[in-house]
Amino acid sequence: HWYPLLSDLTPMTKVYDILPEALLIADDFGWPVFVKGERQTSRHKASTSIIHSPAQFEQLLETWKTDPILNWQKMVCRQFVELERIEESKSDRIPSSFEFRLFYWKNKLAGFGRYWFEGKVYSLEEGAQKAAFSLAEEVANRINVTFLVVDLARTVSGKWIVIEINDGQESGFAGGYPKGIWDFIIQHEIQPSA
């Protein structure tokens, strides 16, 4: 539901009510294409997320029907955008990118952390903070919900894009500092008058 509000800030995306055929995906996106469920990926598996060919897409369709995470979700396909990588993945995991999760309480930044919190340590250098925070603030203002999580990543060309947004109550902290986020919320919540 958020995509129309952010279509200029994120890769082209389509949600399919029924599982599409490879020919439709080729027409809509070409290859490679990024695929996920409407709520989440299946444990960040590269083999079910980064699809390079019609044959691999056909395999994905078979997997989708029995995968316990994907089978109950609508399929979401997104234009594949090469992200700045932090490290190559081990086994069948999406490569770690220069991606961050930002928490917003009533459109104010409550905290943030690196998305890929397991593996190689990376941080949002001061020079990049302004551009990333500016984009995330724009997202928070457009969406305008009480508790929002914004996932941003930097492309290989240096542009910041929205990866996805989520309800703050349903999102993991990733590399965010939970106590700091909740302290911010408590300090900024309007207390009822006596």
C-alpha cells in the first residue's frame, strides 16, 4: 500500500495477486529481477530473491508453493538495482549491502542502525548521514504514521533509495539500539494532562 506514495524514491515495483508467468515478468522487468513476498523474503535467500532467468523463475514458482514463509504471501517483483556491497554472502544469502534501518516516532528520527547487523561491521559515515536522513525524513512525512521503520540503501552510483518501509511494532531492531529507540519514544510522547 505504501508504494504509490514512494514510487519516485524506490525501484519500480509490482504486486501480483496470483503467481505470474515468467513471460509477464520478462515483459514487466527483464532479468535479473528482485522477488519477495508482500511482507518479507524467505530468510534473505538469494535463490528465491534475485532471479536471473525464466528457468530460475519457473523454479521459484515451484518453491513458492511450498515455502512456509512465501506460500501465504502475494508475490512482489522489483526492478533489480545494484547496491553498494559490504560483503559477499556466504552460501545462499542476499549479499550484504550498504543498508540502514531508521526508526521514526511521529515523523521524528528515534534511532537507526545498520541493516546487516551480522557479519562485517559498517557504519553510516557523517558525510552520508545528511543525504540518508533527508530521504528517510521525506518518507516519514509522506507516510505519516505513528511508528515507522524505513530501510534505505545506497546504490553503486551513490544514490540513496528506499528498500522498504514497515510498521515499527513488527520490525526487528537490526543494528539499532533498542533502549535508545524506546527512551526516545518515551521522552517524546505527549503525556496526558492532569
